[in-house]
Amino acid sequence: MEGFKRLRQICLVAPTIEPVVGDIAAIMGLNICYRDGNVAKYGLENALLPVDTILLEVVAPFQPGTAAGRFIEKTGGRGGYMAIFCCDDPDERGVHANQMGVRTANVIDHAPYHGVQLHPRDCRAAFIEFNHTAGSDNVLGPYPPAGPDWQKSIRKDVTQALTEVEMESPEPEVLATHWGKIIGIVVSESKDGDPELKLPNASFRFVKGAADIMSGLTFQVADIARVRDAAKAKGYAVSDDSFGLGGVTFRLVA
């Protein structure tokens, strides 16, 4: 199961959509490209912000009994909600995951977009989704979940890229191997000696922690001090060029 695969989207979950989305946009210098009304059927509202060609999404429940609400309760509001990958054949990857004992949680079929979401309990740490948009293998091509003109909202004057996703686990090597088998990537070693999964446009690094969670996002920025000061101005405690927002740690690198 080689073939095309890239990190397409990271989804964070929050008790309410604001102030999280507004603070991310203001601090990181990002634009909101879309609010998808289709997620209302899941009892959610959302907003998406492009970080170059990776989408950063925030979802928030507006009614009780949602999966997102249960996730917040279970984790105490800590941890990213979903890692979303574009690939050649989401169904093939879903079948492969099922054969590993990872259940399919949801299938989204809104032509030309097709997505397969895997159960977070089986994935451990977060949902994994595979998707494909028919006729659009260009990373700057159509991507319906981000709206019809998401490319026009890309800004790079402050934040230039989302380069790394940090995953915590009591067993980082085991979680890295599990995710690697699901995604179809061989585990390698980061420059710090941590287990790592490398995709063409970002990496997943696995570190020791108390629980299985998506714990952090690393952003390449034009001016670390500018972003750090913007976070402080919004009332966030900044430590070692990082701060907590949306349930994860935002890390800044030049």
C-alpha cells in the first residue's frame, strides 16, 4: 500500500468555537477559509484555516451527546481530535485498517470527495481519516471540506508551514508502529532519537507521555518573537517558544 499520501488536515476540538479560532487566526496570522454547514448533522460547528496546503480545523459541539463532546470529557480538553490524510484509495486503506482490527467509524461520500474515518479507540490517540477528491491530485486543487476557494485564504507572511505533529504515549514506539501500519509508513528515527513517521509534507514524532494523545503542533514562522508576543497579548503563557491553544501545544520554529 504505497501510493500517494500526504497530511491534508489536522482537526482540533474545543468546548466552543470562539475564542479558539479567532485566537489562532490572530496569533498565527492565518485566515479562516470556510465554515462547513455539513458538520451540523453531527452536532458540531467548525472553521478551517489553511497553513500553506495543510488545513487546520477547529470543531466544537453545540449540542450534547456528540463524539467531540465525549472526546473533550474523556481527555479533559487535551489533545488533537483528528489527523486527516489524502491518498489514492481511502477504501483500500480502510479495509487494511479493518484487517488490523481498527474499526471504521464513519464514511463520508460527498462527490467528488470520499473519506473513511477510523475509530479513535482502535487508532489510539485520535481519529485517523483517509480521503480522496476525484480529479484533484494537485495539493492546491479542489478540496471540498475547505470550501470552494480555500486557496485564496493562504497567508505566509507570519506562519509558513505546519511541519510536525507531536504524539504522546506511555509506549511511543508501540503507538508509532501502530500508526505506521495504519497509514502505510515505516517508522524512522527523528534527529532527537524519537520514533517518527515522515510524510512528504510533515512528520509525526512520538514521545513519552502519560496517555495516548496528539499533544503538539510545530509551525515554521517568519518571526518567532512576533508570534510569541501575539500569544502573550492574547493572555497565553509562553514558554520556550511554545504555548497551549486548542488542547495542544503550539511550537514555533524559524
